[in-house]
Amino acid sequence: MKFPFDLSDDKEFDVLGFGTNAVDYLITVPEYPAFNSKIEIDYYTEAAGGEIASTMAGLKRLGMKTAYAGRFGSDRAGEIGLASLVDEGVDISFSETIDGAKTQIAFIMIDAASGERTILWQRDKLLAYDERDAPVDATTRCRVLHMTPHDTQACIRMAAEAKANGAIVSVDIDNVFEGIKDLLPLVDICIASAEFSHKLLGTTDLEQGLRELNSRFGCAVTGATVGDRGSVVLCDGRLIETPAFAVPGGCIDTTGAGDAFRTGLLYGLLSGEPVEESCRMANAVAALKCRGAGARCALPTETQLQTLLKKV
């Protein structure tokens, strides 16, 4: 099945990302600790993360031209976050450092036995955008705009400008933000957490929730990641259930697996693959990411992705 979109060919960037970046402090423990207990850690590290910044890095590693529009604090974490994108080759012309602000951080505890994680995070309000300072000029230069809707009013303006300039609008969403019902009608690809449709619409069945997102808001592609069961995507009335890949060498950390899924899906779209193969690519990228700790360190190259796809 083909994606129901026509992609522009004459844009500078394949994907522009607008939304979250972060620096993650990852702690691996033998097992999740009980309340009011002590446990010796196995390993800890500091690594760049954030949903949108990680997806832009992942797409660049797969050979796509990407740019990131976002805000960093004027602290050491901000320097780490910016440098991580420059090192990957992501364009940061639309990014800025906010004097006196603290870069978003997350403390992530990883259960060594399963690779599952718990995230504690904080975002400085000084990093927020509103509709007046959204970097809308950047939307004229991309084929796809990919966002997290934390700054919803800014996202609405970005999405409207992107669509006016022929771009496809994609969102990564796991929670209900104020104004989200005004943003969704501007969204072409809505890939959410499995719980999102229940939070927004009160539906208890995932398929029903995806169909209602499509019918109420017009999102042409709606989908959800469902952990080790893979993904469920609705397109043109057809439900596509795609199983997860086993993680080569075993699962080390699931941090950023959802970001990696969206990386693979957008890569498939931009490469001209059908929806079914794009979903398969998305699950493969997510599995390969889980080989290492952190959101980005194990994101695959195009060669590594194709090797896994051919092997399985």
C-alpha cells in the first residue's frame, strides 16, 4: 500500500524536526529497586537524547538530510546537545541557545534484566516557544515536518505553514496537551503511544482509537507503538499489524525505541517504500537501537538496517 501523500522534490531538507532535545543520565541496575532501599548500580553514562533531536540524528545516520529547530540552555548540557547534532551532521541553523535557561534533562533507570526503563525528566519553561516566535521560515525548506507537541500553539503555526508549503506533517505524541485537538487536523502522520487515544478520546480498544483519530481529525496515517509486540498502523482504512524484531544480541535499553520507530517509518516514506515495508523498517530500527544504552548510540546505519531486514 502506498502512503497517501505526494512528497515535494525541491526542498533542501528531507525532514525538519521541531520539538524536544535533552541530555540523559542513564543508570543501569541489576533489578528495579524497592521503595526505601539501596542498590548498587551496574553502569552509568551521560548521553544526548530527546525525541525529536534523536529522530533527526537517526534519519541523518540513514542518509537523509535533516535539520533541527529547537532551544538549548546556556549550560554544559546545552553544549553537549548541540555538539551531538553537529557531530551527526544535522543542520542546526534553526536552533538557538537561551541565555540563563537550563537544557532539558532526564534521569533514566534501566532494569538490566529486561532493558525496560523509568524516566524522570524536567524541561525549563524558558525553552518553550509560542506561536509568535515559532521558526516558521524553516518550514519552507523541508519535505516533512516532524514534531512533538509540547509547545502546542507554536506547533499549530508550524504545521499550518508547513502544509501551505507542501510539506507532510508528522507528530510524535504520548500525552494530551492543551490545544491538541486544534493541532491534529493539521497532522498527516500521527504515531502515538498505545495509551494516547484512550487519554484523548476515552476509547478502550486500540483499533477503535486509531480509527476515531482518523475520522475525527483527518490524520491520514494513525498508529501506535506497542512495545515488544511491535506496532499497529491504520492507513486508508486498513489496519497493519507488524511484529517487533528480536534485538540482535539482546535488549540492553529501550530508551528512545519510540523515537527510533518514527525514524524508520519516515525513512521508509522518504525512500518510496510502501506502508507495510516502512512499518517493518520502523520496527527494525527500534530493535537495533535497543542494542545499546541511550537514545542514540546504537541507532543503525543504512547498511546495518538493510542487513537486519534481509536476515529476518
